[in-house]
Amino acid sequence: MDPLLTLAITVATPAALVTLGYAGLCWIKPFTTCKRCAGTGRTTTRVLRRPRACRRCDRGMRLRTGRRVFNVFHRLRAEATR
């Protein structure tokens, strides 16, 4: 077997597994906890430390980046086949 082919396979296999694993995670569990508010849905202001609603999320959950990309491609395909 060619050593270059072996190297390509050993590099491509873990990358493919990670990508497919993340795609599966985005399909099964599309939402994740917000990192800014730690899933509480509330943050504090910088000056007075008053609690307020988190601007990044709604109720402490955010859509994963991979799921956002999937939704864009899904909408694009649906509009193109209309």
C-alpha cells in the first residue's frame, strides 16, 4: 500500500468522524445552553449589576451554529425547487 494513501486515510478518517458526529448532534439536539447567561436567560448590566434579559438567547437556549447552517441550506434548496 502506498504510504501517501495511508497517511491520507489516517488524516481523513478522524476528520470525517468528527464532522459526522457534530452533524448528528445538530440533528438530534439542535439547541445548546447560552454561554453568556449560562442557561438562565438573564444577565447583569456592567455598571449597576441589574439583572435583565439576555440579548443573545431566548430562555437560555441558543441554536447551534451547525444547525443554523443546515437551516440556511435547507431554505435555499426549498426556494430553488419551488
